Amino acid sequence: MGKNMVPPSGGGDVGGDGDGVVNAVVPRWGKSNDIRGAKWTRVALEFLQDYPVGQKLEAEDFDKWASLHFDDKGNPLIKLPPSGTNTDDDAWKAHLHRRHELRYRINRAGAHMRIRTQYEKTPFVVDTVAMGVFEVRSPEQAVALSGAAEKIASLTKTKKRQLGHLMQSTDWDALPEYEKMMAENIYSDIDEFAFYISHKSDFIERKMSALNVRLKRLADNANASAASASKLLSSDYDVPDPDDPDFD
């Protein structure tokens, strides 16, 4: 947005130069930090070159790719454990940690706006879609399919259950009456909060599902338009001759 533009509905902070002149609107979710993921941009772009947005790959494919690409010091991004390493071995657990760390770094670099503005590529993240299966997703797809609200609701239920376990093991007879009442009130508040989060998460998930449907429809329309353009430009298409007497 340019100068003197107001934030979109939902809010955002308006930046200024101190003299009352509006310079830009800062979204509620903030702006990309210039240094976030910068050191891993090259690796992220190399990954995107081999695995474009929309492609799925197995964890073994990710490991093999990483073993054949290198960091700025010339070291493989991942050193594969010896063939046949048991999944209970420390070597395998260390490998899983390195895989997770590398995917985290690629995602930090790949989801930065510089991928779009400087390199004219689609920003992306590598999301887990099943056990040992990843998918390269655009930010829009990742948001719509993140299940963030459901995860927050699940975490709230887990914390509530953990609190219940602690309260079950408390020696209430040794506590003064007012502390018992305070504990009961706190638990009631948490119970009410968990109910609210659960209800709100269902509402957000429905909105995210609707967003995902719209994104798919836009992608289908874009693919259809590209196919139509390809047909028009193909050699089989009979282009009318303006000099033809039948040309109107």
C-alpha cells in the first residue's frame, strides 16, 4: 500500500516518519525479518529446483538429496548413517535430529518473501503429510492445511489433563480451605477456557477448509487457462488470415 492508505479490516500497525505522514501498513502478522533464513537461501532454492511446489517425497528421498548437496563449507548437508542402522541406535536418532534441523532451516529460508521478490520463485515449506512423507507447499497451502487451530485445541486438552493429574495427587486435607477453593476456581477457569478453545478451533478449521477449497479452485482455473493458452499457441491451431475474403 502507498502513503495515506489505511490498514485492511482486521488491523495492522501504520508506520510513519514521525511527522504524521503515513508510509506503510505493517500487517498484524508482522514483516519478514531481513536476516531470517538468509544463510540457507541457496540451499532452499536448490531444493525447490529439484522438488517444486506440489511435489511429494519420502523421507529417504530427502535424505538422499541432502547427502548430495553441500553447505557453504563444502560439507554434505546430511551424512547418511551406515546401511542397516537400527532405529533404536543413537546414530539413527542423531540422523533424525539432523534431518529435522535441516528441514527447519530450509523452511525458514524457503518461506521468506525474498524467494518471491529477489528470485521470482514461489515461497514454500516442506510439510509432513504422513509418516515419512513430505509435501512441498506454498505458504497459502500450508496455512490452509496447517491444522493450527486443531493443534492448539489439542495442546489445551493435554495441559488440562496434566493439571488434572497433579490435582489428583495433591493432599487436599493438608491445605487450608481457601486454597482448596482457589484451586477449584482455577481448574474451573481452565475447563471453561478449554471449552472455548475447542469451539473456536472448530470454527477456524471450517474457515481453513473453505480457504483450501478456494485455493484448489484457483489452481484448477490457472491450469485450465494455461492449457487453453497452450492450445492457442500450438502449431495445430489454424490462425485466421486477415487477407482472406472470408475473414471477418
